[in-house]
Amino acid sequence: MSEPVLQAVNLTRAYGTVRAVDGVSFTLPGGGSLGIVGESGSGKTTTARIVVGLEQADSGEVVVGGRNRSTPRRGRAHRLARAREVQMVFQDPYLSLDPRTSVASALRETLRLHFPDRDPARRVRELLGQVGLATRAADARPGQLSGGQRQRVAIARALAVEPAVLVLDEAVAALDVSVQAQILNLLADIREQSGIGYLFITHDLGVVRCVTDDVIVMRHGRVVEAGATADVLTAPRHPYTRLLLDSLPHPGWDPERIAAARRAL
């Protein structure tokens, strides 16, 4: 087993009386892929935002590459160093890309910010190739691209800083099923080639089954089940995990029964 590249230790985050994250712990080994699954309001996205540094936990630790990153520090150098460790890809790339800026310009801007002494031209070509975009896409603006192409650009921009961990927050949820499969295959190839670690935030158990080694299941801010993905999805121990699996459409599927079971938990 590889050394941990990311560890969350007893993370908590409250908004007033609501505990959005309540004692969450997990470990991501180097080159591993961990899924965090749960319904809306389970706390999975808040957990991801804490890991990336977009929010601060009330207590607990985030350890990246053996370094405690829980305490925010001021200064441009620290912020850039943190960004080079962990990058995030969001559900809607159109909101995270400047509509006025071409693909190549967006990548060059990121590269110059983090690696000012390098010539970005060659690296831009490499990144476009890595995410399966033709070089002609370099001059396109986000509005001229399809949803899948925009997500490829968002992934390329995240990879540009050479992070150890890529956090993907519902990164394929807004895409058509066929495009989802293409992006998931792309991510699998990138992980195999680069050894980057993935943290997948999703409600989709199909995504978890395809691309993660391990999974944690969250409900009401807490981890209710954790383990190898194949084990958890094949023989779930917690009633909530079984409910999530039963919620997937299948022969004899009864959404009213599922809703009643959810209310009873």
C-alpha cells in the first residue's frame, strides 16, 4: 500500500446548530481513488471544500503529503503551494472558466502563475493531448465547446499545476451518459499514467463502482460505512447504504417504498 497522500482526521464543521460535517476521517493512498457518496445534504461537498482549503474546519486536521494543512496561512507563496498539492474540478466547468478567455490562454495563465520560469507553450500542447483535446481547441472559448469538452479543459487546468490530489465534485453529473463514460475513462487513464490520487464526490453509485478503489458513505455529516468499493457495494452493512443501492432503478423498483424507508431511517 502506498503512503497516504491525503488524510482527513476527525473533521467537523457546523453552521449554527447544523453539523454539516461531524467527525469525518479517511485516508487516500498515493495514486489511489476514494469515493465519498451520499445524498444532497450528507456533507460530502463541505468535506471536499475543507480538503481543498475553500472552507476551514471547526476542528480536525487535513494532512497532505505528511504536512498539516488545517491552519490557514497568509501569503501568496503558501496559497500557491496549497493549490499545487490539491486541485478541484467542479460540476459545472462553465462557471469556473472565464467565457472571454481561450483555452490556451487559460492554461498559460495557470502555468505562468505556478511555474513562471517555464515556457508554457509546450506544456499547453501536452495538457491538451493528455485530456484528449485537439490542438484546434486551444483557440476556442468555453461557449464554443460542448459540455464534455469544457470539462476536459477544467481537468487540464487542474492538472497543469501537477497536483498530488484531484478532487472531483460531481464532475460528470451534468454530462450525458455517453460523455460521462468518456470522461471517466479519461480520468482512469490519467491516474494510471501519472499516479495522481482522486477524491470523487458523488451521489452516483455507478460512478463510484467504475472509478474508485475505496468508498465512504456519508449521511447527515457522518460516515456510516467505509471500505473497499467492491465490498461496500456488493455486501453493504449499513441500512442507509442498502437504501442507496435499492434506490437505483431496477426491475420491481418502487420509489414510494424507497421514500418510506428513507423516512424511517
